[in-house]
Amino acid sequence: MSEVKNTLTVNNREIEIAGERNLLELIRKAGIDIPTFCYHSELSIYGACRLCLVEVKGKGIMASCSTKPEPGMVVQTDTKAIRNMRKINVELLLASHNRECPTCQRSANCTLQDLARKLGVKTVRYKQSIKGLPLDTSSPSLVRDPNKCVLCGDCVRVCAEVQSVGALDFASRGANARVVPAFDINLADGECVNCGQCAQVCPTGAIVAKSDADKVWEAIYDPEKTVVVQVAPAVRVALGERFGFPTGKNVARKMVTAMKMMGFDQVYDTCFAADMTIFEEATEFIERLSSNDSLPMFTSCCPAWVKFVETYYPEMLPNVSTTRSPQAIFGAVARKTLPAKLGIKPENLVVVSVMPCTAKKFEAQLPKFSVDGRRDVDYVLTTVELASMIQSMGIELAELEPEAFDMPLGFSTGGGVIFGATGCVMEAALRFAVEKVQGTSLTQIDFKEVRGLSPRKEATLEVAGKMLRIAVVHGLANARRLIEDIKSGKAQYDFVEVMACPGGCVAGGGQPITHEEGFRSKRAAGLYDTDKDRQVQKPQDNYWVDQCYAESFGGRPGSHEAHTRLHTTYKNRNQIFDAKAPIMHATSDDAPTICVTLCTRQQNCPGQKLLGMIVEFVKANGLTEKVNIDAAFSSRPESDGTIAVTVGDVVIPRSDSVEAMFKVVKQAIESMLAVK
């Protein structure tokens, strides 16, 4: 008998089956771009849009995304019936979609528009069914327009599967079906960590980055204001894509020219602050390593990751580096040094950031990153916002002569430049820390063990006779798995880097949307190439950072002044999503709150006994007017990180003994109120 070929036929062409999980992937490999709305190779198969239809001989018309390829199949990707079905499906999507396309952020890059053009949809024969639902503008990072949502589910799946957050899901049925946060609350009031990956996969503009462009233009137009801007490393290898440059091309110097033409008074490089971040973070790590205190230490540059750990694993907050992110460090440096250097009043300085990240918008508005009511960073633009602003002036980026960043905050090392790729905060920190611990100059500065797109990268390095265990993860679902392994004892590390977005900042929520294969690697390669072109590659060799410390931050990393302005604190957000009931409330507005979580799934929940003991202690010591007591009701299992008790922002570690936990709570209350 002759051997059956592992092939099938697509449009009269024989195609080999090579492990593709569905017909859609195999057909695209053959050079046929079947239209689809809800399919992403990195997400689970959903099969909702019914646009990727094909006809399989003997089986009829099927969705190619959910059909497994089998040898001998005969497939047609385009017939009269299929074409009509696709057009009808697109018309139905358009009928349920707000078609104010000229004013939509995604108008130039909209999957729905693109499919309508490709399929020749010239009219919509169905009555528009827009319900005029209100926009959700509560988030500082994102805007959600339910009137543009076509229920493809991409945002739901990326949030749950890639980020393990689940801030969005489907609600109601039939014509009333919608994608909403839990209980239909505002996005800002739920678990959203502001990473913007939902906006990256949304094909219609139903979720987009919130724009600060108009506010920045107003500042530029104000003759009283001096507007300075910092640009993050990942921006320079993605901005060019909006102007026809190859993916990963570094357009930093042309970008500087464009921004000067736009009216920015000074254009600086966040990579300067990234170098400074390493001074602080690596110094902090060396101190923790020498004292074996609060290890592993997690990096703190990614605000989406920081909010994630504040929400789901607040017991791990002591392990997160207290060093601010490069954006926040730059803001602190700018506020402290630039008014005198530029000869302006502090109130006339406007600090703008250009970031690949929507979570940076959330970070910038946090009260802790302000002094005397003035934010360190006034406005945050995404890469896409900057591109649109440049285009709005008619500037042809490719035709510009290059200019350099302004000094001194425009000088950086290769270690600062690579911050935008997963693994590279770790690599930059190792360039600093290993040299400092060994006491000798590094001859090999590349730590390629931490590079690449593997979900988790692990390495053990021998440094001055000590074995240093490191790990790198990107994507918050991978971060969750790593933390669970640490908590269960399956994994042990000394130093861990976490970036919320898959691939790191090069694929942040504010970057240009692309479906080009390998775009993350190409953008990262652009940063590595820039690193090699730098005169200096180790952050500790940045002379201007040394000068900045000498003039303004106590002369050295870790000084009192540096800790005051370059470090931060974190907030336990775990219980804010639980239903709460007041048990005892003081009359004072600034009284600290003791919150005890009671599990609704557990009979004889030990939290009930603990709550009673705390109430009795407060009454017995005459503290009823000095503290608040809340009960938080949660259905989450303990393994999900639910914290039983917080005293103010202090997380009380779990214990199998209620009495032991009460003792710790009692000490925390006494310490907070100075009870004798």
C-alpha cells in the first residue's frame, strides 16, 4: 500500500501539514490571507466572527480557525457563497458599530475598515443598532467606547490569558451582550493594571489609549511655559513604522528634529534616567544580597507590574525594589535641576514624557510622584500620539536632518538604551552590580542569558565566589506562575525582572499596532544595535549621572537625598475589590483602617474569630474613636493571594493560628497609634 501523504489541497495547490493547529494557520502559510476578526495566534481560538470561512469538500462551509487540518482535505477559500457570507457578516458588524470613523483613533489602522474595503462592502443594508452607551473615561490610561465594540472578545482573552487579570468579560446575552468590567463598574474601579494590551488587540477602537496630545499642544502654545520632553528607549525603534521605516529602525535623531520643529524647548532622553535607575536599583540589590534581606528582589520599572503585585500579591511588596521607574526618576531630576539650569520659574516648567506604555499615564498621576501639588511629570504621550502629532504638522520624518538630544539629560549609555526589551533591565543592572561586587572592570558586558522571548528565562551566575540566581519574565500570566513557584518553594531566585507586556516595552500598549511576524524581536534588535554603537555601555560610566548626584542628590546612590526623591513606596490594593461592610468607624477622617477579609466559601472562616478578637481589643483599650474596622467579603480562595488582615497599608502575613495573627495585628495597631 502506498503511504498517505501528509498534505491537503488548498485552492488546487498541494500544501504540506507541518503541525499547524488549524486550517487558518496552514492557509496563511501558503500565502493566502484569509480575513478574520477574532483570531490571534497568541490567544485561544474563539471562532466568533465567522469571517475565516472555507469550504471543505464533503464537509461543507466551516470556520478555518477552529478546524484541524487533516491529510487529504480539499479546501476552497473563496466561493460565491463564502464571499456573500463574509460580506453579510461585515455588514452586520458595521450595523452594530459606531461609524464615526474620521474621528476614531484607529481610523488609519482599523481591521473593520480594512475588511470592508477588501470584501467590497459599499453599503450597509441593515439598520444601525447603536444604543448610545456612555464612554468610560475613568481610567487615566484608556478610553472604552462600548458603541464601537463588535464582541470579538480579543480584549477579554488577552486580559485573561496573557495577563491573568480578567478585568473585562462578557455580560448579558443576545442583543444586550456587552464587554464590561465586573459588575459593569468603570474600568478605573476594577482590577485593570493599565497595561493597554487590550487596546493593542482591539480591532475597532473600542478600547484606545487616552490622549494627552491636546493638553501638550496647549502647553507648547503658551509663551509663558518652557516645555521639555523625555523620550523612552523603546519609542525610537517603533516610531518610524508610522512613517515607512523598517521595523526596529532607530529614528531617535530625526525624532529630536521633529520635536524641536513642533515647539518643544528641550528634548531629553529617558535613557539618562534609566542609567540613574540602575545606580539606585543595583545598589539596592547589592545591599539586599549582602544582608540576605527581602530576596528575591523584583525590578520596579514597569508600573503595570507594580499595580499587579499591589493588587494580587501585596505580601510580596517588600521584595519589590523601592527605586522609581526611569520616567519617575527623570521627573524628579527635571523638577529639581532644570529651573535653575534653564533660568525659569519652577511653575513655568512643563515636563512631558513620550512612552511606549499606557500604564505610564497611570503612574504619572499618582499623588506620590508630586511635590507641593505639582506633578513631576505633567503629561504622558504614547508613541502613537507622538506620531499623530508629527503627522498633524505635515512633517516628513524621513526627510529631516538628524539632531542630538539636549545635554546633559540627553546623554546615556548602552545599558540605558536596552531598557525597552525584556531582560534588559536585568542586563543593565548586572553590568553595574557584577562589576561592583567583583571589584574589577567587566571584560564581557553582554549577559545574553537574559535575552530572548522565552516566557521565563533563568540563569545562575558566579559572582565573587557567590552563586547569583536570576530570572526574567514578561507577560503577567508568566509573572503569576513565577510568584506561585516562589511561594510554594519550587523556585528560588535572588533577582527577578518582570515586564507586563509580552516582549517588554517594545510591545507596550502605546506602541504602533502591527501584525508583522517577529516585530518584537526586530524592535529589540534595534535597541541592541544602538547599545553596540554607544561609546559607553555600562550605566556606571555615565559621567553626567555622577555629576547629577554630586550637584543634587547627596553625592552618591543610596544617599538620604536620593532615597527621598528617587525611591518610592507601594500600596496594598488587594482588598479594594472586595465587598466591604463597616464594623466600627471613628469620627476622625484620618483614622487608620483595619480590614479583615472573610471568605464566603469557607464555613467557620477563621477571619470571623479574628475580627471578633480585634473588635474586643479596640474596645478594651479605648480606641474606638481612633481606628476604623471593616470586614471585606471575598469569594476568592486563599491560594489566589487573598490577604486576611491589613492595618492601614501594612499587610499582616498569614498564619495557621488565629492567635498568632492577632498578636501581629495587635503589635501593628500599637505601633501605628503608639499605644502603651
